[in-house]
Amino acid sequence: MNTKKYIYWEDEGMYIGYLIEYPDYMTQGENTEELQDNLKDIYKELTSGAIPCVRKVSELEV
């Protein structure tokens, strides 16, 4: 199983978050479990090629 890091916070009773690798694509859930399910769904969509021009975060050694 592959793991991905994500950032999340609670705002007005909802949990909002995004995958660190894809910071432009946020999702939400009523609890952390629903947020994690939604993050998994958005990851599948982002990596399937169904969404054009997906922006990612990478690292550059200088």
C-alpha cells in the first residue's frame, strides 16, 4: 500500500484538506474519515489522467 501526506484543518465543523503533492486540489468531509475517503477519491482522479493540466509539487536540488 502506498501512503501520501496531506494537510487538513477544521473550519466551522468541516474538515478541509489537500494532498501535499497536489496543493491546488482541496476537498472536505464532515469528519476525518470522510475527508480521507474524499482525498483518496481525488487522488485517483488526479492520477488517472481524467483531469487535464494537473499541477504537482516537486523538489529541485540547487
